[in-house]
Amino acid sequence: MTADVDRERPGARPDEGPGTQPGARPDRGAGEESGGYELFRDDWGIPHLRAADALALARAQGHATALDRAWQLETERHRVLGTSASHLGAEAVDWDRFVRRARIADTARRCFDRLAPETAAWVTAYADGVNEGLAEGAERAPEFAAVGLAPGRWEPWTPLGVWLSTHILFAGFPTKLWREEVARRLGEDRMTLFATDGPGTAGSNGWLLTGARTATGAPLLAGDPHRFIEDPGVYQQIRLACPEFDVVGLAVPGIPGIAHFGHTGHVAWAITNAMADYQDLYRERLRRTPDGGVQALGPDGWYRAHAHTETIEVAGAAPEQVEVIETDRGPVIIGDGPGAGFETADVAGGEAADAAEGAHPESGEAADGTFISLRYPPRVTGELGFDALPALLRARTVADVDTALDRWVEPVNVVLAADTSGATLHRVAGHVPVRPYANRLRVVPAEDPAYAWRDGETVPLPRTEVDGLAGIAVMANEHGLAAPLGVEFAPPHRARRIRELLGADTDWTPDAQAAVHTDTLLASSRQLLSLLAWAPGLGPAADRLRDRLLRWDRHMDADSTDATLYARLRTDVVHRLAAHPALKAVTGADDPWRSAAYPALFRPWLAAVPRIGYALESLLTVGLLPYEDRLALVAASAEAVAAAADGTPPAPWGELHRLSPWQALPDRTPDASVGSDAQAIRPGVAGDHDCVLSTSSVPGVTDLFARGPAARYVWDLARREDSRWAVPFGASGVPGSAHHRDQTPLWARGALAPVVTDWNLLHRTTPHRTTHRPEENRAMTAAPEPLAPALRPAVHEQKVEGFGTVRLVPVDPAADAGLLHGWVTEERARFWGMADHTREQVREIYEFVDSLPTHHAYLALRDGVPAALFQTYEPDADPVGECYDVQPGDFGIHLLIAPAEGEGAVKGYTEALLTAFVAYVFSDPAHLRVVVEPDARNEKALARMVRVGFELGPEIEKPEKTARLAFLTRAALGLA
């Protein structure tokens, strides 16, 4: 059963086998580039990367992803920072406000700082690769020009921010807001009346067949993650190969490695959402202090909470202010300030404070001015689970996968894995805090210690053995293995149907898995059709409709008009339920999504009609209406649908049930690969919400679907080259590319592309070189061709009126050594401390700076000409941090202005450059205060800082000088 993978590996030798020392360097294969990487593509344009070691490979993955997905990567980076509205306009403000309030970027930084050093270096290498490729990738992507956007710089922590922003809503915490509204309006006993999987959280399938059920006798692992479908896709087919490992899988653009679905040639793994609840909402009591600060009420009384104000730039509109508040529970994500809803603070602790103590809102109360905080594990622990990612790449057995996943944090997943020995794994992975069950259900009071998390404790994660007798394991978001961890799960229909299909054969092959992927039986239709069967007093047309639907095979096939008729009947029933007096308190004008108490971002979770549509099966069963009322309601719907069908015969389901993916920008460039055919661009397909082919429309709202299979995979543990995969669009995110949407026809009909593993069958593209950090093995690196400063991608560009365009570009220590040496050894730069340094020493210093994730050096170009050296650092990672009390949001800078000669010597030269430097620093909302520490004798520099707005601080003693601290806050510039 062992797969023959050696011939697939880069540079594999006949005597090299499983016992080879990890990291041992084989002879390079023909054409392999020392110190760089090779990029191959198959016929679908899927990248296959081969590099000398894991760090070079991570850098290569970032670089290749930037070439293929530049616009997608920049979209995600802006989503992390909460700066999307700066180029997408007002429609992106709600998201920007949320991620700033939730402190996603700051949490990502925290989590990066806690990574194991080797993981941090690996993630940093990926970010470096992204930065190296973004400029070229942006030239290919028309979206940048369409919105006038230049690619920015990825920091080492940016991939962690992308992971957080992608998954922060994955556990569906806004559903707790919905339950609060249901409890308040319909009664506590109805809180879980609509319990089912909420918007965007379920639909994924995964299954494992042991060798007892396959044609080869080796395991098969298959499935399809169902998520909101985005264009470009949320999954990237890729191969990552170096002497340590050779892995194919589905990567997340912006994230190094292969997290969710991978095959190393020895072991394969896959996941589905466990539907666990691990994020809590707390109702906070806040009050404003006389100095403008914020206090929060906790178990021990009132205390000062963190608060600062940020500015959201909005294309085509005025900037918007957002106050970021964080209590001991977590960031406040709901509640508008300043002023709104705050209690009155009496700093002396007098009558106002006593009155506030007696003003505790009831558990179900929701009103304007309510403040709600979000507590989520990475914010609390500083752990995101990225240390598991490189371990997964190196896994060779299910035991290795199991050990790697012990470090997983979020999202909480159910995992299936199998290896070539036949061993299997079925477990839950992630972090679920220990706290009361009420926390899972609703918003709980922040000041009550009963609802606190137990420090350092996590819920034991379930695991089970794969049934050896049946030879089948299934995961489909159902109330199964993860039942102790959640509240709402997917109905059991998909899981049952998959088991039924798999149980019918013992000779399964990879190609045959498509029949499971594309099964369209809608088992959830049973209850509605049962009521229709007994509906009393139907007229002739409605009776004919009943007969037709009762003869229907209940498959939501694309060519079925019966499926369309069923969908019409379901929609009408949903609307009639929404209009029923029993639900009046949560529908119509009283629909919670209309409430001003909650941000618009959460409306999909608060809208009543979709909730009714998703929970229709249970609402028609018990608990809401008497049986006779349900019969009468369905009868009325049948009459209405039958009458409409006489006038408008139903079209095939596939003509109505079309894909409607999310795009940051609409299509702007026709695809050569698909032409203008609407079916190819927005295909109509089979399936529905509760089918195995879970293409989820919103019953009662639309037949279009935005949620469905974001990828499909089949991992064969006998022969990896017999594995299969497909994505909704293609390998490229570039409109007009031949591989932008070339997989859409394949995906729409449920077919799969082969996973090509023989390097001789791939197409080699132009090789790219990468460089390691200085502390890495230089024998395996080669320096890239130096770029002139004016040709390098800028991290910041700004036009300064009357001065010119200022661009900040990273320093290239080797290429810029001569320029920098000339500047720092001049008499005017004596305070810089390098007057006696050689050119080689200057180069080495800036190579060291370049090796640090906390320090950066840039050349400032004025109209393309080098004008200054600008360095940034994080004070708590610099010796200056030992000399003063570093505050959250402090960000240090060093400035060395080059001599301005001839026409360059304009009035206000330095101040003009400082304008651009400060704008760059404060473009990151996490930076609250700029710190400088010039030589205390440099009176000219100190005076310049004061003119700009800096406030002078104390003198400090450093080994090389006596320095004078100075601080510039956002408030001083009117940005607070």
C-alpha cells in the first residue's frame, strides 16, 4: 500500500528513503537553481514550487502567490488593517470599523511575537516573498489601476492577520445577538427555536474510506469545503517541494504552507468546521471620565479601559472616526461613542456611581447605547496555532499529523487523516475555553464573575476511532463528534447521505468520488412534502402540483423543473411563516436586522426571513404552530404556487440557481478562457443547502447562491498521482489570464483535474531567485540582481505640495552601501555615530537591520532621487525601550536627511520629508505615538521636531550618546 513518491521528490536519489536525515541536501536536479527556486506549472496553470530548503520554499510560495494573486493579497491586507474603504469606498466602512474595533492587526502582532523562532522565520520568509513579487503581480492585475491603488508592504505578522480576519466570523458569534432578540421578543423558551447552522458557517463535507472499501486496498480521503465563494478563490492549488518534504494541497492565499487539505505522499489530511462555540460576547457597562477616558465595570468594580480613536479614510467621502475600546474581557465591537450610552462617572465615587450600580440591564435587554465586547482565544492567549503549519508539511504518519494539530487554535475543526500504512485519525483540533454553558448561548454580563473564562483551561477535544468494520468515517458539520463543543449544528442529512452512498460499494476509486461530491438528494424536503400530501381542500391546479411534487425524486438537479417548483413552494411557505402572528415580534417592521443597536455588518445573522428559511424543516415539525395551522399554511402556499405556475411555467433549476461570488471589484476584463458566456462566468448548477452538493441559496430570499464548494479534493494514499482536485475558477487571480476561470466548467459539472506529480510532465517557467537572511546558510543562497532605488516597489508614496512626490522604498544593503556610507560619514551626520565606519561595516549594519522583523530601513526618494534615510523600530524590541516606559502603540523612527544641493535646496525641505514620514507611520492604526531620540546636543534637530509638533521628553543615557526623547501623538496632528 506504500506510495512510490521518491521519483516525485526534488533531487531524490536511489538510496534516499524514509530514513534520510531531514534537511539532508541531495544533489540538485538538472536545471535547479542554487539559492533560489524553480516554478513549474501543469496544464491548469497550478504552481509547483521546488526550492533548496524550507525557508527558501516559503519565500518562493509568497513570491508565486503574489504573481498569481496580487489583487487578492492586497485586498486581504487592507481587510486586516481596516483600510479597505480608502479605495473601495463607503461600502467597506462597516468591515473596516469592525476589524479596527476587534483589534485584528494588533492581535496578529501579538500572536507573531509568540511564535517559535523557527516558525517566525518561516512566516517572515513567506512575507518577504510576497513583497518581492507584489510589484510584478500588480502590473498584471487591472484592479490596481482601476482604483488607483499601489501595492503596500507585508509585515511578517500580516499572514496571521489574514488568517484572523478570514476566520473571525467563522464561529458565528453574531448568532448570539439573534438568540438575544428571539428570547426578548418571543420568550426565553424560544431562544433556540431557529437552531440550525447560520450564515456562512456550514456545508462542508469530508469522508475517509479505509482500504477495506477501495479498489487498491489503501485509504482514500475526499471532500469539499463549503464557504462563501470568492473570486479569486479562497483556496489555491499548489505544490511545495524541498529536500525535507513534497506536499500538494489547497493553500489559503496569504498564508504559508498548507493548513486544511494536504497530501505529503505519505499522509493526507482534511478538515471541516466543527461548529464549536469558542468566542463570547459580554454586555459591558462603560462610563466616560472627565479627562475623556473610558471606565468599564468588572467583577472588582470600575477600572480604566483602553481607549483610542482611529480615522477611517473613505474614497469619495469624508473620513470617519472610530473609537477603539478594550475592556478586560476584550475589544468592544458593538456600541457607538463617544458619549452615546455611556454612564456618568463620578471620580469621587459618589451618587452617580451608586446610581449606575443599580442600573444593570436585564439579561435580554438590547437598546441603543448597549456596549458589547468580544472575547476570542487568540486575543486572550496570543496563540493562533501557526506553529502547527510547518509541522504538517513535514508529517509522514497520522501520528505526526495528530501531534502537529495539538498546537492548532482556530478555527476549531474536525479532522480526518490517513497514511500509506493504513492508519487513520478522526479528531477535533482547536482551542475551546472552559466557561459556563450560558456563554455559548447569548450575551452575558461582563461584571458577573460567574461568566469568566477559567484561566489556562481548555475543553478536552473529542476523538474517535474510524470504524474498521464499516471502513467509513464522515464529517459534515453535523451533531456528531464535536457535539459537546457547540450549540447549533448542520442537520444530519448530508452526513447520512454520504454514509449511505459510500456504504453501497467496496471497490471505490478516486474518479468515482465525483458521484458523492455531486449528489443532489434534498432529504430536508420530506417534512414540507409530507404536509403537502395531507393538505386539505386543494383546488384542481394545486392538486396537480401536489401530485407532481409527490412523484418528484427529491433531487435538486440542474435540469429539473420539479426542483424549481419545490423551491417556489418553499419560498412561499417561508414568507407565510414570516407573516404569521406567531412570529410577528421578529419579522416585518420588527425584524432585528432593522435595529440600530447592532452594526450593519451583523445583519445577515439578524435577518428573520433567512433564519426561517434555513430552519424551515424544524419550524414545520414541532414547537411553533399546531399541526392544523401548518397544514393550512402549506395548502395556501400550494394554491398560490399552482396559480403562478399556470401563468409562468417553471424553468430548469439550473437556470435560476446560479453562482453569485463575492468580488472586491466587479469584473473589468473579459476572460479569454471563457469569452462572454454567462454560463461559464456565473454558472447555473445543481444542488441546494441540505444536499451533499451544498450550493446554498437563501430560502425565501433568492435562488442564487454565494456559498458552495470552494474546492473539491480526493487524496489517494496508494498513488498520489491518482489524486484529484478542482476549484470554482482557476489557478490565476488575474482577469483575462488563460487560467483565471478555466476550471469553472470542470467545477460546475462536478469533474476533477488530475494532481500531476511527475516533474517531467510539468512546464518549467522562468526561474526566480530568492535570498535568505544573513544568519541563514549563505552556501545555499544567491544575491538577486540589485534594483535601482527608483525601480523598487514603495511601501508609501505621497505627493507633498510644492515639494514633489516622496516614495519610501526598502534599503538594499548591498546596492545602497556606497550611498549610505557617503551620507553617514559626513561631518553633518556626526550624531549618527558612523563617522569612522567603512563601507563594508555600513553594509553589514544594514544587513543586520534587514534581518530583524521589528526594525526596517528605507530610502526616501524625492521625485525618484534619494533624499533621506528613514528607519523604523518597535521600542520594546530596541535598547531605547529600556530607557523609558514604553506605551502601547509607540513606534520609533530615526531620520538622516541627505544634503540638498542646487535645485533641491528648497525652503522647508526637512519638514516636507517629515510630513511624508509621519503620514506613513500613522497610516497603520496601531501606531499611536511616534518616538524619536536624537542626540541631546543636536539642538537643530530638536528644534525641528518641536516645530513639527513633537513634545520633548526627558534625556536618557544610551551607551553611545546622551539622547533626548520626543513624542508626537495622533492628537497633536488632529488625527485622534
